[in-house]
Amino acid sequence: MRILFMGTPDFAVPALQVLLHGSYDVVGVVTQPDRPKGRKRVLTPTPVKEEALKHDLPVLQPEKLRHPDSVEAIRQLAPDLIVTAAYGQILPKSILEMPQYGCINIHASLLPKYRGGAPIHYAVMRGDKVTGVTIMYMEAGLDTGDMIAKVEVPIGEDDTQGTMFSKLSFAGAELLKNTLPDLIAGNIEAVKQNDSEAIYSPNISREDEQLDWSKSARDLFNQVRGLNPFPGAFTKWNGEVLKVWASTVATHVMGSEAAPGTVVGQTDTGIVVQTGDGQLILTEIQPAGKKAMEVQQFLRGSSIERGTLLGE
């Protein structure tokens, strides 16, 4: 079984490792081009490329996958099956129709819920108690293909986008390991998605990152953890961006009738802010031009006075 793997971030690495440690012939890897990172803008390979090079695998990094040269390079590898995980580009029809066993994708949600590019962010931001991974056949639509296998993964109260990213990554790899033998043997009965139940999760926008203090404390708490560690939630303080990396919902309201966004006091753990419903305690923040820090550390050298209105 000649398998071509397509993926880019850390999320995809455990799935590639499953293929490498199994009895499969991994003929190559397709990943995104190296990109500059950090303040010094150092050209950096993707995590999948780094893993592939450890095993001396051929690596293709087309800027545009649908370019004829890219398609031909993949054709030369003669894959029987293409496995993708968070690759980052849409596969053209010419590639989808290439392998005998088709193209399958490891998607980090329980489809048809959260089709699109940010399923983990949305699951946490919306306060879901459970999410999961779906392996599906790929087709021209965005995450619309028939479903091969699913596994559920609970979301705990302390989970963030980052912790769920890791949990779903390993869950997807294990699901791939358990699913491939039946797929190759022809024992899979794929299930069509119910399009009427589809929910989309487009890539996170700047508007999604800004805290709207008219929302409830619970909704804001979910938004903060759903955007941690990337790209981060923020509000405005004295006209500058104030990142909020962690928070809790206040269990004892301070009795304020203040407008949403108003700082109403402090506790042992953080700064208390009035919301549209309840109060949110900011426990880890990052003022403009500084590193992220626990609020108690911040308060040793600075202050946000009671009555301050955040968001303006």
C-alpha cells in the first residue's frame, strides 16, 4: 500500500507517525512551504516536514497544489491512498481522483458539525462539552465527504484550544491506526453527512478575538479559552490592546450595577469585570508591549483602577 501523506502543523505529526510505524509504504509527504517565523523572521520548516526528514521521506512543498507541476509531481509518486490532516490547501479534482483507494482526511470535529478551518476553536468557544475526530473521504466540497469513522473526545472546564488541539491530534492518529486495515480490506461502509445539520467554523477573524463585554461571563470565559494559545482574546485598555489569556467566572458577584466592561474590583486571583450577565475575573493578561503574566504579577507594578471601562 503506497500512501502519500499531506499535512502541515503539529496536529498532523502523530498521524504521520502511525503510518511510519505501521506496515505501510509512505512514498512521500506534501506540506506547506517553509515560512518566516519569530521576530527575526527565520525561514522555518513545518512540523510535518521536520518529521518527514527524520525518516528520509521525499517532501513536496508546492505554493499552489493545483498547479500542473504540483499535480504531476504527486502523480509520479503513484499513491494508492492519500491521507491528509490539517494540510491547509484544497485538493483539486485531479488529485482527488488519482489514488485507487481515494483520499481521506482526519478532521478535528464530529462532522457535519464544525466544517471548515477552525473546528477546535469553535468547539471550545461555544462551550461544547464534547467534540471529536472524523475520518472522511474527501470530495470537492469543504469537509462534505462521506464519513468513515468517528471518535468522541470530552472537553473539560479547564481545557483550552491548545489542550484540545493536542488531545484531538492523538485521538485522530489512534483512529487512523484502527481504521486503515478495514478501509484497505474494503470493510468500510461510509455514511453520508446530513447537510441540514452542518455548522461551519471559518478561520478566526480579528472580530472574533475581541471581547464583547455585553455578552455573559460564561460566554466570555469560553471565548478566552477557545482562543488560547492562538490567536488570543483581547480587549482595549487606555486605547491599547490588552490580551486576555485566562479567566474565570466569578461565583460571588460584587453587587455592582456598573456598565458591562467596567472593572468593579479585585480578588486574590485577578481583576473583576462586569459583563452583560455576571462578572468575569481576568487571571492572566498581556498589556501592549509586554509579555503575558498572571494578573497578580501585573498588579505589583501597575494597576487598573476600579471604575475603568475596558473595551474603549
